[in-house]
Amino acid sequence: ALVGVYAPGVVLASFVPMLLIASAFFYLNRVDQDCGTTFSWVTRAMGPWAGWFGGWAIMMTGVLVVGSLADVAVGFGLLTVGLDSWAANDLVRQLLAVLLILVMTAICVIGTEASAHVQNVLILAQVASLLAFAVVAVYRVYAGTSSLDAVEPQITWLDPFAAGGAALTAGLLLGVFMYWGWESAVNLTEEVKNSASAPGRAGIWSTVILLGTYLSVTIAVVAFAGPAYLAENAAEEEFIFASLARQVLGGWDWLVLLAVSTSALASTQTTIIPASRTGLSMARRGALPAALARIHPRFRTPHVSTWAVAVVAVVWYLVVSQISENALLDSLTALSLLIAFYYALTGIACAVYYRRHLTESVRNFLLIGLGPVIGAVLLL
């Protein structure tokens, strides 16, 4: 809606700083496997004040968006099973969203293995469904069977600068939110095998896989629906997918509804985990109350920190739902600024931490120094 046919270009442009910052996460994790990630690394490189703000930003992102993610998961879950009237009822949706947050938090507390198994199922379901949607939508565009004002994809759609000005800036902020979350594996670095390399590689590959998924779906949506339809229905926000799914897939629309629901469900969990692990790291260094560093004697997870994130997130979600006419967009705007802030801090910290090694090779200079700094500047 913001940039019309140039949405794929904005998706591509948003990917650039993500990949550069993912490189910073990879190299910083190699020297310091700490679940506090940005908090720990920035503290080491730039001092405790900067580190505390980075950790605070990560925890606030969890608080700001968990409720909205759960709300989307519930809304699309109800639409998937045909309970449209329940999805339209704010009270029912909010009660179910709170219940969902509590259930996902409990899974996070029970253990990383349980969380990983849940993620595997959710990710396979959503990626397969979204790619099926994209393939069918593009096929119908070229077959001339789109029910809307279809537009054949053009290579010029990949030019982000054609959108220009404020629309590009707003689009890039949404893009930052879209990619955010790829570093969740790094927040679990103390709980995985090959902790010095595997989480960092997971972060880099996550950004690449996200790029493929987002570009496919964005091109399919813009081509099938046309920019005019997207602009006219911008107020629908996430529920525009419900409409488009029926237009593209007919009776199989539940596939896309289920994909969006599982995506939001997975994101609810992968947002709780980084915030809770950052709280653990900050607490054990005395930057937050010591209680947040407590580890559950049976499940071996930071249960106090995890439940604390969930409780504050629930309160925030319920309050914002009452006072904001557009709680989701307001939350995402605030969230994107915080994400850009702590990612940028991480990029700068990488160059500062490795400053004595940047001239040892071209690889070091580009991947550890210049790349992360460029990513940080773009995000700032």
C-alpha cells in the first residue's frame, strides 16, 4: 500500500542491512557465546551504558509485539476453521490471545527441545503454504484468470528508490520488522551444539530464506491484486491476506490462513525467547534484578525471566488494544525503531571489538568492519 509495485524492491532493500548485521552477529558470537547477544557484545566493546540500552531495546521489542502476534495468530486461526464471527469479536480474540501467550510461554519454559520441535512443524507448514499461494497467484496472472486488476511482474519492481521519499522510509521500517527475529538462534547459543558457529550460521541463512519467501509472496500479491486494490484495502492490514487467499485459491484459502496463523504463532514463541534470554544475561551481570537470572531446577530454563516477559507483554497488549485505534501498526512502528537501534549498535560494536584485526585481511575488513558499519548506518 505504501510503495505500490515497488514493494518487492523495498523487501530487497530491507534485506541488505539485515545480512550485514547478521555477519556482525556471526563474528561476535564466535568470540562470546552469551545468550544476551547485543547486551553482552556491546558492553564488551563500548561499555556498560551502551550495552544496557541494547539489552533494554531487545526486551522492549518482546513486550511490544508479543500481544499483537498472538492476536494475529488467533484471528487467522479462527478464520481457518470458519469462525469468522469470533475473529471479528475483539473480546473473544483478546481472551484467546492472552491464553495463547501463556501456552507458548509455558512451552518456552518447558525447554528448548520442545520449543524447537514446535518451530519445525510451524515453519514447514507456513513456508509450504505461502509458496503454494505465490505459485498459484503468479500462474493465474499469466493465465489471465485473476479476479482483480492483475499486473504482470516487471524487473523494475525490484528498484526500491523508485518509490522515493517518505514512502520508502516507511516501507523500510516495515521491512526491518519483517526480517527481525532471524537472530533467535543466537540467543540460544549457550543451549545448542557447536555454539561458536552454528547459531551465527543459522542467523545468516535465516535472512536468505526470508528473502526468498518474502520476495515470492510480495511479487505474487502485487501482481495478482494490483497496486490500486492494495491501496484501497490498506486499512485491512493483515486481514487483506484473508481476502486475497479466497481470491487466489478459492476453497483452498484455508492454506494461506493457516500459514499466517502458524507464522504469527511461531513468531510469538521466537519473540519471547530472545527477550527472556537477554533478561537472564542482564540479570546475572547485575544490570537487572537478580531474580530474572533464576534457572528452573527441572527444565533448566530462565523461567522467571520468561514469565516476566509474558506478563508485561499481556498487560501492554490489553492496554494498547483499548487506547489505540490501530494497535498493530502503532506497535510495529515503535518496534521497528527499537530493532533498528539495537541492530545498529551490534554492527558498530563488531567493528569496534575487532578493530585491531580489520587490516589483517580483505575478508576481515569487509565482513567484520565495513559491512556491519554500513548496515548500522543504514539502520540509523
